[in-house]
Amino acid sequence: MVKTKKKKQTRKPYTPADIKLLRQQSKARTPVVKIAKLMKRTEGSLRQKARTLGIGLGHQR
């Protein structure tokens, strides 16, 4: 059995530009899946950040 190395997970901080884009996409009612692909982040990460900012995403609107 060959063990493969797992890539260490690093967290990418949100920049002010990322937050601005997230707000714009929320206002435009873009689906979370599309925002995730656009920003290269997970849906969970986006939902968490939106929640801390008080922005509605997806079904939470």
C-alpha cells in the first residue's frame, strides 16, 4: 500500500475586493455555486463569510 501525501490546507484570507465582490453577487442574486467557482472558494466558506457580514446568500435571503 502506497501512502500519498495530502496537500496541507491553507486558508486564503478575504481581501476588501473579495468582500465587495461577494456583496455585489449577493445583491445580483447569483447562485452560491456560481460565486464559489468565480471566487475559487468553497460554498461553505462563502456562506460563513456572508453570515458574519450579515449578507444573505442562497436560501437564507
